Amino acid sequence: MDTQHKIKILILDDEKQFTEELYEFFQNSGFEAFEANTANGSKKILKKHEIDLMILDVRLPGVNGLDILKEVKIQFPLMEVIIVSAHGDMDTVIKAMRNGAFDYLRKPFRHIDIQIAIERTQKYILMQRKLKRMEEKNSLISKNLEKQIDRQFIGVSPQIMEVLEQALTAANYPDANVLITGESGTGKENIARIIHYSGTKKNNIFCAVNSSAITESLLESEFFGHKKGSFTGAIVDKMGFFEVCNQGTLFLDEIADMPLNLQAKILRATEEKVITRVGDTNTIHTDFRIISATNYDIEKCVEKKKFRLDLFHRLNTLHIHIPSLRERPEDIKPLLIHFVDYFATRFKKPNIRITKEVFDILEKYDFPGNVRELRNMTERAIILCKSNLLGINDFHVKLQKISSSDNLVKSFNLKVHEIKLISDALKSAQYNQQVAANTLGITRDALHRKMKKYNISINKGVEV
């Protein structure tokens, strides 16, 4: 087996004979093994190698194994740890499990005991690798960008690929403001982060602000900052969002909920790139980019005088619209697979499979909450499932939300559609063949041949 694909195991125990014996056993069992007899020795190995599994003794000279467990689970959260000890008690076991240990074995143990424990662990290690492969297969952005935005961007549809292309184009124009529209749950902040972290401002701050979550009395202070003593509670000087985002990006979510009195001040700041803190007279120059988002039809808000037209034009230099999930049902399957793998790994439920019925039903569901709803739905299904097979009953889909037009399985069978068109045309023409032929855009003779071919008779429709 290629060593790159072997499970890498580190044995940390102060007993040299114990580590040598386990090392030989693991090497002969097809694993790649490493051994250390001190905490410092293990740290050197962990720096050089990507360890999958650690066998850790609770009692080591001068250090508590549980402290090492805490440390390695913070530094290497995907690494599994099996605790071993000759002096274990239930309190130690509980602490080890709470601190992230996968299993606990009491010395002396047989090779078969450690092998069984590792086989259980190995399933999760392989699941982690499978999850990484699925992410790379379905994700439309690089792994490096995923790490920067702390999110994945999954999809296969032409619509979502177009959105990504628009976002990457916007990233090349760091001075252009961007307006992102789309229903709640479509991933507007994901797109904003992709724009920021794909452009020249990526090493500077990205500040996300929910415009509807700040109380109106504090809005001006939050955006522009304030001087100490400018109002009750202003005990220190404070920088506002515009100042904090100098050379970076200010993401204004739910922009349509911003009060009108603040909109004028926002407009001036975006035009002049100069702000004044509340209670101060000195102006501050700041160079920021605004990416805004809304799930409202903002043009209707402008018409109703709820949003300033001039601010709309200032924010709408580039416009990206994210289609709802029901408009791109082909993205449901890869998203579902991704979420199932993610939550199955997170909750340590290996080998979860999805029935075909789940895909069929969910692709016809209208998803009013979009990708966020699918994610939450999947998390709940994984938590509550009692087997390794997910069925539609695990998802609690409100079937009444499946539109009647979608209840029928989509068919691309030309014969079926042609029969229906001819039957509908005849019925509409009160079975006058010439009128029906004209409606269909064919000759009367052609209509007659098709009626004969499909056994369509006047007044009776299709005879099959």
C-alpha cells in the first residue's frame, strides 16, 4: 500500500517496551507507525507528520496525559486519540471522553482489543478523507479560498456558476460597490466573502454588519464612531465601521432595513470617503468598499420612498442576483450529499446513505428557506436518524409546499408530450382538425398521420 494512503499512528508512552511492541504490530498490520516516549518527542513527530490516530498514555513523567489530549485536540481537531492506562478509573475515562478521546483501553490489553478500537476509529478517519474528496469534487472554489472565507461553495448548476463568475469578476474591481440580491438563505454573505478574499483587499478586514440588528439610537455611532463624552455611555473614543474598514470591505446585510435618516449619511460617506465621529469636528479619511445585500426587491423600496434612489445607484455599481434553490434544483443533490457527509462526520455517524426517494422528493420541494433550510433539515435528520439509511421521513418535508406542477415527474419523452399537445389542440378546437392543425403549426394531413400513429380518435382522445 502507498504510504501516503496508510493510516498514520503515533504511540506516546513512557514504557519503551510497550511502544516498540505496538510499533511492530502496527507496521505489520498495514499502518504507518511512529513512537515517542516523551511529550517533547511526540511534538517533534506531530510537526513533521500528519498523524491520523494517537495512542496516548494517561500517565507520563512530569505531565498529565489528559493535558496533552486537550492540547492535541485543539491543534489537530481531526486527529483521533485512544487513551490507554494501567491505572484507569471511571473519572479518568469520563474526563478523557469529554476532552475528545475516541476510546479508552486499560492495560494490559490484547492486540485484538487495540485492533478493534482502531478499526472503529479508522472508519471515521476514512470518512474525513471522503468528505474532503466530496468537497473538492463539488466545491466551485479553491481549498485555500474556502479556508479564508471559512465556508464551502457547492453547486453544479449554470446559474450558480454564473454567480461565481460574476463574484470573481467583481473581485478584480476593488473600488466598485456591489449589491447582492436574493432570497433569505441563498448565501449572500458567502458571495460577499468570495469577492473580498479573491481581490486585492483580502489581507485587510472584512466587516459584516446586519443593518436591521442595530438599534436606531446607536446606528450613527456604530457606523461613524464617537468621541469620549459625546453622549451618555461614551466613556472612550470609538472607531466606527467605516473607519475600521479602511482598506477593507464593509458588508452591509439587510441594507433595505436601514432607516432613511442614516441613508443620507451613508451616501455621503461612500461618495467622499470622509467621515466625522459623533461629537467630533475633525474629519477622517477612510478608503473602504461597500458590498451590500438584501432579500427585498429594492427597486420597489425605492418606488415606495423607503430607500433613497441616489444611494441605490451608489451601491449598485455591480449587481449580483443569486437564484433561489428551487430555480436550480440540480444543486440540491450535491448540496445534500455535502451536508450529509459533513454532519455524519461531525456527529460520528459513519456510512450514512441516502435513499433515491429523498433526492426525488427534495428536488420537487420549493425550499422557502433555500440552502440554509436544506442545511438545517439535513443536520436534524442526521441527529435523529436511527439507522445508517436516510429516508424521506427523516427530513420532515412539508409536502403541501411541493407545487402541483412539480408533483408530476418531469418527463422528456417526446411521444408523451406530442400526444398531449395534439389532444389539447383538438379539444381547444372542439375537435375541428383543420383548426387544431393550424394551432399546432402543421398541415391537416400531418395531423391526421400523427393521430393515426398515436391512436388518437376524435371525441375520445388517446386510445392506448
